[in-house]
Amino acid sequence: TRVSIPGHRTDKINHAYRFGGVRLLRRTVEGLFGQSVDHYAKLDFETFVEVVDILGPVTVDVPDAEGRGRGMNYDDNAGKLHIHLKPGTRKLTGKQAIGFVRYRKDGDIKRAARQQQFVKAALKQHVRPGNLPALLKAASHILRAMDTDITKSQAASLLPVLAGMSQSDIMTITLHTHHAPSHGVYYSRAGEEDVAQAMGKVDDFLGSQGTRTKPLKECAVAVLNGSGKVGVARSAGDRVRRAGAELTSMGNAPSFDHATTEIRYRPE
């Protein structure tokens, strides 16, 4: 997906990581969605395989991506990736699981959907109170191998929360994009309305979980873009309107040097 990367040209979103690591990728994602990223966790493929094996096989429905019963097949000797999965309900070991979530012959969107499918299946089958010893072992293994800004005490406090979660507590969403090739290079593009629609779904989900603030009824609000990023006023305005306020206007602020949001209101 082609996005604006702070301090660099407009480019594919994965280039943000190549240009500036986690910090720049974080800023790029925050700019795209207008939302702060609270934490990050970076994990390699080898650890993913080992953690799946610690927790136990994960049962998923393998699609017949190639048709005629061939399932999913791909060999990359240089990358040491070999995928050979038959279609149907399968119990996947760590090595099979990494193939399931990395297979992309049928496109990135379907790959993302499979990754979401796998995470939900793993949580449902293995993240439960009765599996706490394996969860603790897996968590310890992950923390040793993972680059993250989550502290060990924060991770420990999250374990009982995860153990009590169900699939209905987790939302996954894929941002809708449009084909937008340029100068012989393939790109996709997410429009302002696509981003606003995606974030609206997130807001609705959080609202159903009881974490949303009370509606802003009988409140008239004007939204001004003081950052200079295209689409910020529209995105924020849509969210204000969904919260129940009367949106009186949207537009640009007198200057674009605002690093943080300002809320201005009369004392009464």
C-alpha cells in the first residue's frame, strides 16, 4: 500500500521499516490511521514456529488455494520456506503453521485473512486457564526472543487477561484498498473514506465492549486540520459526528504547526 512516510517520499508502507525501523513504521501507521500506536512487538519466524510447538498444534481449515485438491504449495530454497498443505481441516505444527500464514500465491489480502484466522484459532484452542503452564513457557520464550517496548511486568499482567478472552473480544479488520500502479510498479492505495470506514468499525467494536465515552449530545463542534496531513479533518469530523455531536464545519486551521490536538471551548 502506497502511503506518506515521514521524512521520505510517498512509498510502499513496508519501506518505512527499511528506512527507519520500528520508530518510522510506527509514525507511518499513526499518520495513516490518525491513531496512536501504544506498543509494538517484533518477532522472527523461528520464534513463531517454536511458540506454536510449545502451545500445541492448531486446527484450521486449509483452503484449496490452487484448485483440484492441490491445496497450498510453495518452495523457496533460499528463504528455507517449504509449504505443502493439503486442503481440509488440518492440525498444523509450527513449521506447517508458518507456511499457512506466509503463503501468498493467492494475494496479500487472502494471506492477511489467513493470518487473522490462525491467530483466532490459536487463541480459542490454547489460550485458556487450563493451559496456563504452556502459556507461561511460551510467554517466557517469546519475551526472550522479542523486541518490544512492553515490560515484563506488563506482559505478566496481560496473561490472565488473555486467558479470559474469547474470540468475540478480538477484532480483526483488513483495510480496503484500490489498485494504483505507477510507472510500472504495483501499488495499492487506501482512500480517506476507506480509512474513515475502517476506523468507524473499530469505534463501533470498542463501543460494544463498553470502552467508548458517552455521546457528545447537544454539543456543536468545528474540526480544523492543524497538522497539514490530508484527510485529518474529515476523519476526525466523522468520528465526532458518530459520537453524537453536531458537526458544524470542517476545514484547515490558520497554520499547520500543531503537533498535538487542541480542544478549545467556552467555559460555559
